[in-house]
Amino acid sequence: MALRPQLPLLLLAAAAAGLGCPSRCWAIDTIETFAAGGYDLELYGGVGGLASHSSSAAGPSPYGHGELLLGYGLTDWLALCAGTTLRGPDAAYPEGDAAGYLLLVATPLDTDHLDLDLQLAVALAGSGLKELRYRPEVELNVDLRPNLSLAGLYLRLAVPVHGIRPSESAGASAASTHVDLATVFGLYLTVARRHQLLLEHDTTFHFRPAASEPPAEVGGVTLGYNVVLNAHLELIHQLALDLDQRGRPHAVGALVGMVVTL
């Protein structure tokens, strides 16, 4: 959310999607690095899987989730972050899910109207943190005005890899490994100074879908409202709607968070 220079990172789907929490537990925003030598602390919490009705055991069920991240600006175009995500138990994950991750973010192209951002996240997750997950990601951001001061759009492509188990034999680990293609299309509108609305739609394509998974899965639509209070604090709010798929009802989620820049 580039409403001022030297912005915090704001993860989006960088590490949480497919690394920590398998479902939404991240703030929607464009990817930005921050100033060299600057620190970035992010804290998020929310709920998901809230459905008006669910007659099927495969339908959504409520769960809580959270994320904590600490980032450091190595240079003006490169940042290194470490964080953890937690997801409470629900029908899909009876024991919940947790992860600790490292995230590298780079902005090789940064112009007034076109930005290119790269990310690589590596996580240990699952029961006993025995599962290795990683997620390379690229984002192309087009802005009508410099510094995201009016409106624009962004396209994000990621290849999350999960299910890698180093402790198992090579054959067993390969059999449990899954590779996906995750796409996000987003729009943002700066409605007032330091106030921004965002809208995202995401879809995931499974290269090796499980028996219960479709080849392509529409994630849903997310609306975000972010406000910068001052040079060191930003507040994050969002509502997410997971669309009806294969007879499962719609599900709603909500998230709040804060970003502290030092």
C-alpha cells in the first residue's frame, strides 16, 4: 500500500497462502519493500469458514487463524522476513496447522507506472513442523499515478509446492508432494489520503489434484480497507467470500491487523 515512501511489506499471499495457513490468513495489498535498515512488524488475526448453512461434512466449518512477521530492509529493493502462522482446527484440518517461514522479497523494477516484484518463501509446517513448503511468486503492478496514489491493478502468479517430507524416503516424499499454480488479480483505489480500498479474486490450478480436488479451484473474492495512521502504523481490515463450489455453501471470513514500521 504505497501511500507514503518507504512502506512496510504487507505480505498478501506471500507466505501464508500454501505455506502457513492453507486458507486465507493474510492481508491483501500490493507487494512493497521498505527502506534499507528499516524494520517491519506485522500482526494479523481473523476467522474463516463462516457459512450460513452446511449440510455436508465436506462443507466449511469455522476456524481461527493468525500470523506474526518481522522484516528487515537489506537494501531499498531487497527485504528479508521471518514469521509464523497458526490455524485452528476445523473439518478440513482437524489438528489445525502451523508454520514457521523465511521470506525474501525483491523489487528489480520500480517505476512510476510499472513495478515488478519477486518473492520466495520457504516454510516448515504441519504436525511437528516436518513438512517442507516453498512458494516462488511474481507480481506485476500497473499504476495510473506514481506511488499508488490514485488507482491501479496487479497480477500475481505463484507456484506453491507443499507436502515435501525430508524425513521420508525419496519415493514416499515425491508421492506426497503437490505443486499448484496460484493466480491473483487485484484492483486498488486510493479514496483519500492514506485510505485505500482493494479488491482481489484468486484461483488455484492443481497440477496433481487429490481425489477430492478439482483441477481448478476458485478461491473467492476479498475486499480490503487499509488506512495509514502515521509514519509508523497502518491498520488492516478485510472481508473474504469463498464462492460456492461443488455443492458446498459460500463461506465468509474476516481479518484485522496492524503493520508497525520502525
